[in-house]
Amino acid sequence: MIAPKIKETINSKGASVIRKMFEEGILLKKKYGDDNVFDFSLGNPDLDPPKEVVDAILEVAKDTTHGCHGYMPNAGYPETRLAMAEKVSGEQTVKLEEKNIVMTVGAASALNCVFKSILSLGDEVIVPAPFFAEYRHYVANFGGKLIEVPSKSDFSLDVPAIEKMLSLKTAAVLINTPNNPTGKIYSESDIEELAAALKKHGNSCGRMPCLICDEPYRAIVYDGAKVPPVFPKYENAVVVSSFAKDLSIPGERIGYIAVNPKCEDSDEFISACTFCLRTLGCVNAPAFFQKVVAKSWNAKVDYSSYARRRDLLMAILDKAGFEYCRPQGAFYLFVKVPSRWNDDDSAFCDYLKKFFILSAPGNGFGKKGYFRLAYCVSEKTIVNSEKAFIAAAK
């Protein structure tokens, strides 16, 4: 009954390793107690949604207007699209309108809509590694091929390496900043260099690649860092994002696609994404939370607790002798596997489980020899994990 390709994928060693680790953590906590299991496996934000979101939920829930739970235009409520246009205009320093936005069922839905819109069989999507593990599946869904290009040692973009991989088959370059799993923010100079390379390639071969910017962690930054805008640098660009991480509502599945107004055929791009949203079975973004985020998207959120947890975990890793690059945003640490393990990150993550530390191996993110720790957990969990990390490092 199951298609061979899907059967092979779900039975592969690396299939949904993060989710499996998360589910294993639940069982371990039941057996050994919450205080004795240190689950850093899943990027599940543990901050409560801000008051503005809760107030908006209560306000929308009171609405008993006839038809308030009915269909709306597939691209979303006009007032919600207008609110997202205001949000992205501020972030990208380019004026967007309602017509430049499609509301989606989270950022994952947004990416799938974009890929379905632009990919033909055999087309390629270039991504700097490491990257969010599900990208492989999203691109493969539509007959595309993900081309993985290693980043520099500090996880910044290696634009010359990306440029070497550009071809007539290149439909898009996909970047995620702040990055999951590294927490790296790609610099303005990185973006400018990448934009110049894409323009040069497009002008020479006649196919201008789409630059897709996956930005669900844009608001979660540290030490005064800022995520540079892309739209002023490259016209053929699209932003996909959600409110899963910044407003701590990952289970509500609400996101959007924002197309650069200067993108070639931008109106047709929006029409394509709207069509694909419908035919992928999403139909439209959830009505209730479209209304909620329209009222609360600009809520002020204090992310200092994430910064504090980052610093606590870095101090523990320093004490244990682990190597890593300091995250500039998001809530992940991407840590080097000790040299004696010969870059076998899967084996090392299995070893960490003996100390009740749950982590995600780097090979799933396209970077062997590392493991990811999600520090969106309680400070108590981080503090209590110190002895376990020190013991595991010996």
C-alpha cells in the first residue's frame, strides 16, 4: 500500500531523528523523572505567548458574527495580509502591499507552496550547510534536488562555493537566518555578495534564481545583532516565515509568504503560491489565528531568558571542553563532537543518552561531526545537566 519511496524514507536511519529523540525523552522522563533527563532535542519554544496574543485569542473567541468561521479568500483575510505587509515592510525596508502576501499554514506550508510554484522535475535548490533537516523532503516533494554547499568554518556563507554550483537547473537558493542549527546570522556583506553572484549568473544564462529567505527566528537575536534585509539587495526574492518561534505558538500553524514587489512577475508568483496552497490541501491558513496575528503580530517579547540560557549552556560546554560557535540568534548551539569519536555524531548522540542527554546529530542537518542542542528549555534543566556533560566529555 505504501509507496516504495515513502517506505524507504520513513524506515531510513535518519528519518525524523529529532522527533524520535523528543518522543524518547517523554518516555525517559516518565521512568526517571523530569529533573534527571536533559532533553535538548527539539526546538519547541517554552516561553508563554505574550499577553497581546492571549488578549487577541480571547477577543477573537468572543466573536459570534455569522460566518466568522467560514472560508475567506485563499490567500487570507485582507486585513491580515495588510498587517503582514506592514510587518515585512519594516523588516525589509521595502514597501509591501496586501497583494504581496499569502497567509499559510506555518512556514513549512509556505516553503512547500513556494517550491511547488517554482520547481520543475530535476530543478535544483542550493542550500548552505548546515540547514534545517526537513528541507530535503520539501524539495523532493516536487521532483527537485537539494544541492548542499558547506558553509565556512564560522558558518558564514561561502559565496564562491555557492557560485560554483549555480547552473541552468538552479531554480532557487535557500537561506535560513538566524540559522537552525547554528544560530548564525548571515551578514549584510554575505547577502550583498550572494545577491551579486545570483544577478551575474541570471544575466549570463537567462534564468534568474529565486532567493528564498526562511526567517522564523528573525526576532530572536542577541548582543544587539540584527538580521539584514534581503529585498533591497535582490529583486527576485521571497521571505517565508511564521509566528511559531517569536510568539511561541508553534502548534497553531500560522505563517506567510512575502514576495518582493520588484520580483519579476510578482503578481503571477502570488497567484501561483495561492493556487498551490489550495491544491496542496491546505486551502487557506486557519481563520482564527489569521485574526489573532493580525491583532498581535507586533507584540513586544522579552527574549532575554533565551540569551541567559544560551550563556549558561555555553559556560557548561566550556567547562566540559566542547567546541562551538557562539550563536547570534535562534535558540540552538551547534557543538563539535569530541575528536576521539572521528566525527561519528550519531554514535556520540547515542552515547550522550547514557547520561540522559538528548541531542540531535549534525548529519541530519548536512554537517557531520557536530550535534545540536536546543536551549529553549528550563534553566533548571540546563544547570542540572552540567555533571552529565562533564562526565560525557571524559
